[in-house]
Amino acid sequence: MEKNYNVSNVMIVGAGEAGQMVLNEINRNKQKLKREVIVVVDDNEKLHGSKIFGVEIMGGVDKISHLVEKYRIDEIIFSIANISNSRKREILDVCRSTGCYTRTIPSMSQIIDGKVSFKKVRDVEIEDLLGRDPVSLDIEKINGYLKNRVILVTGGGGTIGTELCRQISEYEPKKLIILDNFENGAYDIQQELIMKYSGKLNLDVVIANIREEKRLDSIFKRYNPEIVFHAAAHKHVPLMEHNKTEAVKNNIFGTLNLIKISDKYNVKRFVLISSDKAVNPTNIMGATKRMSEMLIQTYNSLSSTEFVAVRFGNVLGSSGSVVPLFKKQILEGGPLTVTHKEIIRYFMTIPEAVNLVMQAGAMAKGGEIFVLDMGEPVKIDDLAKNIIKLSGFIPGEDIKIKYTGLRPGEKLYEELLMSEEGLKNTEHDKIFIGKPQSFNKDEIFFLLDKLKDSAFNEKEDEIDPLMRKLVKTYIKPEDVNNI
């Protein structure tokens, strides 16, 4: 077949309604889009040999590589809207293996208006390759505890916080309060929500530091929040290893301030955003998050407020996440830096994590540590190679990967529960509950007084010994990494 180099030869994967819409859009705008659909593939054998808008369906997914070569295809557009993410990942892997520029339409959950146009076709992202299916939600149950409530989100300008604010807004709260110490992030989500809801959302932004008890007291006295989502925290493992007093001040005593004030002002439900790094922590960040979980369970028995925690792993695209770093390194020509060839992490998309946080919050009775199903663990080395391929390069040739060694406090793998916890099922297949733990309250409060003195008086050398007394599972990285 003679090639017209002024026009891209396109293959469409999927002969259903979505594929037909994309094909029709291209046919109507060939000159403008400089694309021509040459072939369609679909796994429905009954369609093979038939045509849509004059283009033949020439086989299934197994024929993609052959047809790409035969018809000198430049671009593949994945056009199946209603498909499981695991199958989507498999097909996209086949498409990418051809070396063709591969794009995709949005998922069915995103196509809310029932129309797919070529303008909605987008580049394939790393999220498409994780193979995680959409989360099912009990909307009625979530609505029951969020609608017409005064809701406060700490860290509301951060990655998880902003998504919490987006999703909470859909449930028509009586008032949403975005609290953050960083004004830029809080301003950005405020403006986004103002534009989306055109004044229909009762929204306030409060700039405050959770370490300042008097400031928090005045905020709670003014707003009387009924539900608190606590997402504010220092989360960066290596940075916190070099700033241990800051991790303790913010993650432990900031959380403790919020817990005490929530109790004082009769908050109905308090949801702490925790981390898989809280499990058998090998770094100060994880140890402070585990201590926060312990405070949640301790104060739940002392208060009428329902205190709960939700624990999960890494979220794609979050501040400090490896994915934005890899993309930046690719733009600079590499190398991509991976700490260790065998390092493994769990990943979720930001909306999925927040979906499940809100669902877990709806289930809460108080004292639970909810553990989210993070799916299959991902080797960071594989993730780096996939991102290089997605960007149109060959790993190790066009873009190198450099192994830099584990950073201070870093594990080869993360865990989602402690061995002594055990897991109990809930009515949601992706949410579990860790077995409740009991703690010596007198010992905790005695050691916390000492820890507070050490942290706020910058006695850094006292932090680790005290944290190891408080968090019995706080261990050294070399005890678990076996390298």
C-alpha cells in the first residue's frame, strides 16, 4: 500500500458505538485532522469482514501487529469505552509493542454525556496500564453522612485533600471548609470549585497550621464542623529522615491538636488519612503515621466522636510521587532514577483512593483502621520502563535507567497491615478492617510529654529512642530489606 506522508494512517481498536463515533469524526474532518482510518480491529468474530463507514474490520486484537506492518499504520486509537481495566491494559500492551503512537478515548464512567468525539481522544497514561477496575460505591450511604453537613478537610490544598474537596462537593454539604497551611494549593482548589458550582457551594478557605492549637480552636468554634477529613501531613520519607522534629511536630502533635479539638466541639466523625508506611515502619514518617493511628484508636474510647483511620499506599501523580518525577526526567533526556531494581510499591489513582476513603468513612462506627485493597504490587523498575515506552522511547537505549540505592529509611516493599492485626471483611470488597489494638494509655501519654519536649526544643537525638518506645513495631530498614 502506497503511503501518503502528509496523512497519518490510523487503526481503530473497537468497532462498537464508541469506535464508530471516533471513525465518523475522523472521516468528517480528514483535512483538518490529517488522519485517515485504514483498518478497524475487534474481537467479535461475527463482525470480521464487514465494514463501518467504508472501513473494513479485519480481525481481532491478535492481528494488530500484522496489520500495523501490512498497512504501515502510524497511530492506533483504542476506542472501547465499556471494558475492564485489566483487559484494557492487555490490549494497550499489544498496541504499544508495535511502536505506534497509541491514544485512547475516556472510560465509560467519564463519558457522562453519551458522546465521544475525536477531541476527547487522549494520550495513553500510565494509569491505563495499571489494570485497576472502577470502584463501586454505595452512593446512598455516602450521601447519608455528607449531605447537609459542615465538613472540614485539613491539607485541603494537597493531592488527596483537593480530590476529597472535589468529591465531597458532589454530595451537597451544608458547608465545606478547606484548611491548609499552604495558600497556593488551597486557592487553586477554591477557584476550581467556585467555577464548577457557580456559587451553589457554600465554601470557605482557612489558612492555618495544625500545630497551633489556639488557631484551630477558634476555627472549630466558628464553624462547628460535623465531619473532619484529616489529610494534612508531612509525607516525604527521605526529607523527614533529615527533619525528624518537624515530622513529629506536624504528624503527631498536629494530629493530636485536631483530635482534642474535635472532641471538644463534638465532631461526629473524624477520618485520618494514613499510609502503608505506618506498618512496621522503617522511617520516622511511617512511625509518626503509626502513632497517629494509635492516637485515633486511643481517643475513640475516650470520646463521643467516631475516630477512624484509612490506610493505603502510593497514589499516582501525587506531590512527591515517582510518576511526575519520571516524566520530568524523560523531558530532560534521562536518566530515570530508580533506587533499587527490586523495589516494589502499591499504587492507586487519586480518585480511586478518595472514593474508598469516603466509602470507608460511611462505614465507620469508631476505632477502626480501614485498609484499602491496593491490588497487585508494582515493581518501580517496570513502571519506569513502561513510562519510557509510553513516551515513545526504548528503555536502556534512548532513555537510560540509573539505580541510585535505597534512600534513608526506605523499604524494598511496603505492607498494608501488621502481622498482629489480621483483617476483617466489610460489605465492600476493596475495604477491610484491621483488628483493633489496645494500648497502655498512661504509658503513651507519659512518653508523648517527653516527645513533645524533645521535638519543640529541637532535641533531635532524643526523637528516635522515644519513638521506638511509643511505636513498638518501629524497626531499622536493614532488618527487613535483606540486601
